[in-house]
Amino acid sequence: MSVRIQPTSQVDDTAELGDGTTVWDLAQIREQARLGRSCIIGRGAYVGPGVRIGDNVKLQNYALVYEPAVLGDGVFVGPAVVLTNDFYPRSVDPEGKQKRGGDWEPVGVEVSEGASLGARSVCVAPVRVGRWALVAAGAVVTRDVPDFALVAGVPARRIGWVGRAGVKLLERDGEPGVWECPSTGALHDEKDGALFERG
């Protein structure tokens, strides 16, 4: 395997791309970014300076991943998703002087292993999206998302649980707090607002 980079993309010389990674047309990967193996960076996607991306990550077309974001293995970032990095965004300071790189402190979004961010969703930093969680299309995430949570809305709220297959879990009849994946049959236990895989 080797890295595949389309000629219309921009990949900084200091960026590291893992074996098998593909960068499609008009994508931009900035300095010191580090991508793992077998990633797919879609058309027009942006990866900021120093961003860390694990193996087997998909950034769909026009996704914007601003530094200092960290994406775990197997993360899916849908089309036009935005991961912000400025908790108090302003173009100018209180005196009207335009802000530059050293005039603000970037804060990051962390997206954990296997999590998926639906099309046009926004994660407002600082925030963490838990393992195998699913953020619905168009949602605005303003607080941490638990592992396996299904969140939707503006601001995003938990509306259910999902398993590794991404399918909404169903509570088992007569077994409160026990959730089953209709796709794989995997069982999960809910305790104190968190979900845990069995086995």
C-alpha cells in the first residue's frame, strides 16, 4: 500500500500520512497534522495544523477539522461537519485590533474510537464525543457525549443508545436497563446514565 494524494489537494510537507491513506481533490492538510493508516480525506476537507487522526478514519467532503482536534480510530466525519476550536470567537480584540495566531487560545474537540458525526453537525469546542457514539445530522454538540449515545437537536441531547453497528438499541422486555442491538444481538447495560458493553 501507499499514500494516494490527488494533485489538486494541498498537503504540507511536515504532515504525516499513514500507509493506505487517500486525500481527494481540493482537500487541505496543514503542517504537523498526523493521520493514521487507511484514512480517507474527502473532497474539500480541511485538517488543521497539529490535528491528530487515528487509523481508518473517514472525513467526508468539506468536513472542517480545526486544531487541536483529536480523532480516534474508526471515526466517521460526515459531509460539511465542523469541529470548532475557539470558545470565544472574535475577529478583533476589545480595542478593534484584528486577532492573529497568538491572540487567542485554541481549544479542541475529541472524537473517540468508532464515533460518527452526521452531515452538517457542529461540535463546539471544548467537547468530547464518546466511543461509538452517533451525532445526528445537523446537531450542534455543546457538551460531552457519552459512549454509545445517540444525540440529536440544537443543542444536541441524548435520544437513545447505539451499538457498534450504529443501529439504535432496543430495551429488552422485562429487563430494565438492558439494551440489545437489533442488528448484531450485542447486549449493553445502562447504569447511572452510562452504557457499557457486555463481555
